[in-house]
Amino acid sequence: AQSVAQPEDQVNVAEGNPLTVKCTYSVSGNPYLFWYVQYPNRGLQFLLKYITGDNLVKGSYGFEAEFNKSQTSFHLKKPSALVSDSALYFCAVRAFTGNQFYFGTGTSLTVIP
Amino acid sequence: GAGVSQTPSNKVTEKGKYVELRCDPISGHTALYWYRQSLGQGPEFLIYFQGTGAADDSGLPNDRFFAVRPEGSVSTLKIQRTERGDSAVYLCASSPTPVHGSGELFFGEGSRLTVL
């Protein structure tokens, strides 16, 4: 079975501090991994994805994520948080040979001024 | 249009009524997905189209739910005999990627369905 776990429902960080939003996954075979952000009453916006190659991928708005195959993790990171980063973040996984995207339950990020 | 368009943005209906939700994907995108998002939850897969055909409808919760994409572009999600438990935000997403490709999903802003 394929699944995504986001162990933290809520993450609070002070503005200017680094942030990490955690994600672990389970998938048959090699994964495609994605991060999306959702602002209130809006759809999901794509941030970044891991397909293959370099384990550190960079995406929109200064976000990056590190793929760790041995730990089956794909944590989202940003060196310096902004108040405008406050939103709901979703991790998603898809198997190379699959079509379904499986989403985590989301992590609410609050950046405190 | 520039993005995925979903209508209506809000729909309030009574228990037992029939509802249609429409999705207009990004032009040229062959893959189209429907997801359902309940409060405090992540998106839950419903159905996936590749072109006109439903390639995977394993996420539809029961036979009251049905979706079509007759010309390979616009899709309609149809819910018969609505129940209060159907209340959720229904998200549509499209992707330019063929089967098993690496492309990401582009989401619309969703249709919020409330069943009274």
C-alpha cells in the first residue's frame, strides 16, 4: 500500500528562523515525491518535486526538500521563514508505475513575526 | 484559460438531491484527476482520466458517484442522492503528463459542497 505521513499537524517558527516540515512515505518501487502549499480557501499550489538524481531539490519561494531513500523521507525546508509562508503544506507520493497521487494529512505552518 | 477552472465554487443542496460539479482543465492536459478534501484532511483520490476514459475509478466511494470526460477536456463529477457525509471540497487537477509520467498536478480552487 502507498501512503504518506506528516507527523506534525502544526509547526510554529519565528520569522527569520529555518523551518522544516516533515514527510515520510511508503510506496512500492521508486517514488515521485511532491510538496504542495494551500492558502485558506484556495486550491493546492505546486512547490517542488523529486523525480530522480540529486537528493536536494529546490522549488518555488526559496523552499527546498531533501530526499532520503534509506529513511523514506522527503522533508521540506527553508533557510529563513517569512510570515507569508504561513499556510497548510501537503506532501504527496506517486509510484513510478502508478497514476494515483497519495497525499498526507497536511501540516499547518505558522510563522510568528 | 490559464489555470484549472472549477464551477460552482460553492454549492449548497439538500439531502437526496442530485449535484454536478464541473472542471475545465488546462488546455492540452491529457490527465485529469478528481479529489475530495474534508476539513482537516488531505486530498483523497476519487478518479483519474487519461483522455476520455476513466483509467482508474477505484477511489469513488460508491455508485452514487460518477464522472465523465466525453471529449477529453471538460469533466463533470456527478453525485446522486446526496448525503450529509458528501459535504467536502471537491478538487480537480490536471497534468500534461502521459501515463506514468513525472509531471505534477495543477489544481483548481475547488468546489465546496454542503449537503443540508
